Amino acid sequence: MFNTIKKIAMGASVVASVSVLGTPAFAGTLTGVSTSGDVRVFQEIGGGQVQLSGSNDNATIMEALGNTGNVELDDNIDYGWANETPSTLTANFTDGSITFGSVGQADWLGGLGTTWTNGIYSAYSSQFNSLGITSANALLWSINNNPLLSTKNVFQRLSDPNIQSVTSNNGEYSFELAGHNTFASGLQLNVADPLYPVLSQMMASEVVKYSLDGGTKWNYAYSFGTPGSAGEFDQGSYQSGVVDAGDGFSFTRNFKFKVGEPAAKVPEPSTLLGLAAIGGLVAASKHRKNA
């Protein structure tokens, strides 16, 4: 009896050992990046500041994604749809890839405009109601037709995302967008603007579209500041601790996202062999006992 227990204990010890040694690393390593279109890089310069880099080569991009810098897609779209330049950033990892894309007029007209206005109105209905905007449909109309909002290039200013960081976990990707502490700041409103007091009570990230692992299907990610405010992918936001040295108000908040699904963890062959060994020991013990 004692020898049987000893063998089972030894088998369990072997399983534990080989399992620890054989467990695969799930976090992917960033191996390279590629871009297309209009891409700008903001670099960390210390003292809680970032500034526009003179380079947007791949090495500079990878460095920015590894610290407090960021990579901006299609900056000029801020000034109107006529300036739109579809732009992308692909981050390649040892376990997959994710491609980020700027958002264009076709995206907003294709349903994003309705979905986004429904989301922000739901998150801040009391604030919009105080402006006399009492429904998501009314908000969408105002953005397109009411000079109070239509002159602010709302959708255009949300269309040039700044990717601050990205990591991979075997099919699941976490990334952050650099943005503003308030929606008013994101729209560059002057404090004298009648919308400023109300929009300063709101948060809204820029919008990024993304595709996973070389796929052709685009999805959208954006946040209204708190976890789940725009969907399951929305992980909330936090003050970044940095600011754009150029304008003194950008990149003060980071918005967090998690997309994709981690692949199921498959037991290591060594673990399966160890379990089989234990099974054999137990079976042998029962056989001797019944003999």
C-alpha cells in the first residue's frame, strides 16, 4: 500500500514538473509594423510630454507604441471629407496580427453615424436634453444640419485615431487610443462656445476600425469613457499623465479596448502523458487490490 501511494505521489510530481516546464507563453511579441496612407508619429520627449516626430518609419512607430507616444492615422480629415486619406497601421505579433484603419465618410453614412449617436446619447442623455436635443435621431440631425454642431466637424474629428499601444494574447488584442479628457476638448471648443459647459461633462474617444489576423472584415471600436459604455470591447479610460507639447491639451486621456477571442489552451503533450501515467498507477493499484 505504501509503495502504491508513493508511486502515485511521484507521478503527480512528474506531471506538475513537466506541466510547468511545458506551459506555452500566451503573450505575443511585436515583431514588426506596416502602414499605408497618411501616418504621423508622436514621440515621448520626457517631462510628461509627447511631440510630433520628424519620422514615421517602422522603427519610430514601434518605439512610440512601446512608450507614451502614439501613431495617428489620417490627420487631415479633421478639416473635412475632401481631405480624407484612408490610412492603416498593421501590428504583427508572433501569434497573429491586428490592422487599424482610419474612418471615412462612407463608414459614417453606412451605419456608424447612427450607431455612434445612439451610443453617446444613451451615455449622456441628460446633458443633451439640457441642450434641447431629446433623442439620438435629433442629435444625428443636429450634427449634420444645426450650425451649433455642424460647424464643428464632429464626425471628421473622430475619424483620425491615435493608437497609443497594442498587445496580443494568442488571438485576443488589447489596445489604447490617445485622446482628450473631455468631448469639448476633442472638438477643440473655445470656453466661450455655448456648447462648452455641457460637452465638457462628456468623454468620447476617437473611432478606429480594425481587422484581425489578416481578415477582411472591419469592426469599429470607440468609448464614451467608462467600461462598457460603447460595448463589450470598451474597457474604459484613464488620465494618461502626458500631453501634446504642440497644442497643450491633446493626449491627456487613454481609452482602453479588448477585442478578439483568446485561443483555447490545449494541454501540453507532457501533461497528457503525465495524466496517463497516473491513470496507469491507479489502475495497477486497483488490480493488485482485487487480486
